[in-house]
Amino acid sequence: MRVLVTRPQRQGERTARRLRKLGHDAVTMPLSEPVHDGAAAMAALAQTTAPIVITSAEAIRALSDQAGSLTQHLDRPLYAVGNATAEAAIAAGFVTVKAACGDGGDLAELIAAETTGAVTYLAGRPRAETFEKRATELGLKLITAECYRMEQIAPDRDAREALQQSPPDAILLYSRETAIALFRFFNPLPEWLSAARILCLSEAVAAAVPAGLQKNLRIAAMPDEQSLLSLL
């Protein structure tokens, strides 16, 4: 099966390798790229000794150029959404890492069950409000620092022509923002996009898919890549 991967380049190449091992023909077309602000993250960490919260491995990558200063914070408890994000934190040297299966709401519930104090949230922009909304409902105090932002990338003419000539059978969508970008960049919808299977990581991502394409839509049982790829 020919599969279009819309993730940022680094993650997209990893997903493409995984797809090829499964016997698929993977095509990458990044629709966004991260811009990191490690200094903002470090400034937030310096203000408190509270547990750390991340909802994306991109927050860990934002700290990659702060290795010397980060050492003193590696013993702080860190909470993450999903095993992949938790593994990125462990690889960076964090000692006590706990992962919530599911979404940001599940993460907030995990944290609330273990602490009533403040937590430092290393966030990105734009982001889903799931974690912050549920954390507020549970009475958690958040110290939020935006340490990365995702900038959209419009597909160039060559990428568009390649998709027209060799259309994908399926499209992987990992975030609501990427889904919005895809259907904005390809408007009006080309025939290949109308015919492809659209595989979404979560209900929130699926909500950004135009109503006319709902018949092609499938949603992963769990918001992780293994569940998403099982739809192929």
C-alpha cells in the first residue's frame, strides 16, 4: 500500500522506515517543522522544583542544546503522554518518568492522583487544549512554558505533481493542525485526496477532516502510532 506520511521530517522519516519494514510504500510530505526555544524551557525549570509535564517528545528535543544546564533537573519526576514521549524523556536522562496511555486528559488524571502541587508544563504552540482543560477541572496548578512552535510548510509544486501522478492509497494524520493544513493546502480537493483512506490518530484529529470525506475516515483505537498503523 502506498502511504502518505505528513509528520515533520524527523518523525516522518522514522515512520516511513517503519512502514517500509511492514511492506508498504511510504511517501513523506512534512506539513510542519518545529522551532525550538530551549532557553524558555530552562527558564521555567529554574523557577521551581515541581514535577515536569510534556505532551510531546518535541519538548525534549527543545532541551537538546541545553544538556549542561539540564543535568540538575533530571531527578525531577516527569509525566508524559504515551510511551514514545516517555522513551524520549528517558533517553534524555530523566530518571523518574511516568506515562499515561490515552490523551492529555488521561495524563492530567494520572498527575492529579499523585500530586496536589504545581507542575511545570513544557508546551508547544499550537496545541490541543485537552490536557490543560482537564488539569484545570482537577484543580492542578500549571506553570506553562512554550518551548517550541510548529510552523506550517506548504507542499511545493514537485510534491503536488508527484502525488497527482502516483496517488497514495492512505494518508496518516497525527495532529489536528496537520489535518487543517492538509485540507487548506489542497483546496479544492484533488481527486486523489478524495479517494484515499484517511487514517487519524484521534477523534480530535478526525474532527478537522471535511464532512464530505467522512466515508474514507478511520480513527485509531488508541492515540499511538501502533494503533494508527494497524488500520492499514
